[in-house]
Amino acid sequence: MANVNIKLLQLAAKFTLGVFDERGKYCDHVFIEPSPEGGVLIVALNYYCMAVLHDHGGKISRKIAVKIDNKKLKNSDHHIEFNEHNQLQQGPILVANAKPPNWRKIVMDAHDLPDGSGCLSFDWRKLKKICKAVEVFGGNTRYYPTIIKSKDGPMVVKFDTFINGFFLLMPCISDGPTVPVTADDMGLFDGSGEA
């Protein structure tokens, strides 16, 4: 019997297309597999992103693909148990006959991921505010941000189709509480208090 965290399944399901599409044959399923570190890995993907989640308390003996009926899946921090070998609908879970993608082929080995040193953190709400402002400015046309990291400084946020300028997103301190780095910290003032 498989045993998987409901909340993580619901989160993964948000990254599926929810419909079958020949071009994205992997995009309508959530994939579950045993994790080498214990528990299970839950993988979902669509055309623009992929989610790889680790349920430390989950159990499964083999790789499977499932379809999830979110209407039947109650929001909970608990685990749901289902027969991973039974391809009949089991409440909100349908074990599907689909081959899981080789998702590791497109990501680095987890042990090779950077530890965060040399990386900058930023407040996602600020990026959202920039994107929303540009979208409203453009008459609700969707704009996709490009984020360029400068050396120990603000990140430049620009949009290919927005020719009216660019934005700077100030980094935050990520070791401990997220505290925005101020313009003074960045040396953007000459000490007199004026830019």
C-alpha cells in the first residue's frame, strides 16, 4: 500500500495541465516514486515549470503515475493510503498506466545543488508587484520577467516586450529572518543622505 501526504499531492497537482495533451504527455499526471533518502518523491510538470517534492513520511514500493481528483481530495496534512498496483479509481486517486518521465535528466543531482552561498534572495512579493504593475501598464498584456543578478547588488528585472525601462529588485538577507537590504547597505548613497 502506498501512503502519501495529501497536501503535497494537492500542491503537485497545481503543476499539471489537468488534461491530456499529446505534446505534453507527462503533463496530466503526478508521479510518485521511492526516494533514495527515504519517503517518496512527488513530481509534476507542465510546459513552464516542474515541482519535485519530498514527502519524508510517505511510502511506496515502485514508480507510479496517478491522476488526482481534487474535488474528492479533502484538504489535510494527513496521508492518504491507496493500492499502488490497482488501476481502478480509489477515492480521489487513480493509478494510471503512464510511464514516468526521466525528470532527473533535466535537473542537477540533488547533492550538486548550490548551498546558497553566492546566491541572492529576494522577496517574491516585490517581484509580483513589479510584474503586476507592468501588466496593468500594458493593458493587462502578459509580460514575462527576465531577472539578471548583479554582483552582490540588486537584481535587474526587465521585460522583453516592455521597452519603457527596467526595474531593480533589492536582495534580502537569507540567513535568518528575511530582512531587505537597504539602499544604504548597497552603497547607493554617498554618505550625505542623497543619491
